[in-house]
Amino acid sequence: MDSQIKDLRVRPLDQRFQEIYLHDTTVLGNIVFEKGNGRVYLDRHAAVRGKVQGGTVFKRGSKE
């Protein structure tokens, strides 16, 4: 893994979805989308060890 972060909180925006793309990254804690419309896209070298609250995780190669 190239990068590691502890926790990630995404504040509300006026967008349909709030999206995070993780490449070669490990999130050691939680990802929280305050608005509840989040999407996390993981490549095959990325991981979230905590929980994703208010969002959905999509892994590379899976259908949305």
C-alpha cells in the first residue's frame, strides 16, 4: 500500500453522489458520508478496515 489514512469524514455537498476513489490506499478507520449519498470505489490494492457509514463500497471489477 502506498498511502494510509485513519478516518475520513465527508461533509454534505449539493451533488447527487459523493464519490471517493481509492488507489493503493488503506483507510485504517471509518469513512463517514454525512449526507448519506456516498460511494467508495476501491481498486484491487485499496482497502477499508473500518466501516463505511452513509455510503456503498464498489470493488474493482464489480457491477454498480
